[in-house]
Amino acid sequence: MKSLARPLRGLASRFESKIMRKLIIFIIIAVIVGAGVYYASFYFRETRVQEEIPKEMLTNIKTLRRGNFEKIDIIHGGSGKALLLEDATGHKLLRFENFEVTNGPDLYVYLSRNLKPTGDTESLGDFINLGPLKGSKGNQNYEINQNIDGYNTAVIWCKQFGVLFSFAVLQ
């Protein structure tokens, strides 16, 4: 009887080892697929915004600078116009018109001094954070309450992953 128990224990141990390996592989695949579905959902979720220029700014408004959003790579890119507007009282506004950008998590609007930002945070240089992006499509306004001399680039930046989504040089 003893001689039969040993091979059975060895067989059971190998069987448990195979099940454990399969379970670990299944868990790893489930985590990867779950993360993929979660992050891919940002690319298909569209947020449309249609803001008008504030009524109090409509009189004597002038465009100080303008630029067009650019495509960064095969995944990240934007289109539309960025306008730096000022009214008679000196109130400034960054406005996006006919704007569209690849959607993503944790997108923010910055004004940067760098005319050609790249994919790393240091390429932004000195920048002003105007707040979270309001939507991936449409016309939107961002209040400017500080001195922006020398800040000539509107940037769409993913804070969570440190990724450049698009930018527009304002001239």
C-alpha cells in the first residue's frame, strides 16, 4: 500500500502545480485585459462642450494671438484653433474653437513658454495651469487671471501619465 501512495502523492502534487500555474496565468491575463478595457474606454468616450464667449467680453474684444492645434503622433493629436482674446478692460481668455482632441484620462490645459513641447514634462518648461480640459470636442473658454507675457503655447497635457496630447503655438 505504501508503494502505491507515493506515486499518487507525486501525481497529486504535479496536478496541483499545473492548476496553480493555470490559475496564475488566468489572473495575469484578467488583470491585463481589465486594465486595457479601462484605459481604452477613454479613447472612445467623447465629451462635447459648446461655450459661448462671455457676454461681458463681447464689446470691444480683440484677438491678441491665434494658433492651430497639431497632431503629435498616431494616437495623440488635436485640431481646431486656440485664440487668446482680450476685452476693453484687459480681461483675457484662452478660447478653443472647432476644437477636437484625442480623449484621455486627466487632461489639462496649460500655457507654456516652450514653442515646441515634446513628450516629457521638462519640455513644458515654465507653464501656467488653466485647469482640467472641459471636453474633447467643441468650443470652450479658459479664464486667464495672471500675467501671461512670454507664454505662447496652449498645451493639452495628460497629468496622470505625463503625455503630450496636442499643442498650438499662439502667434
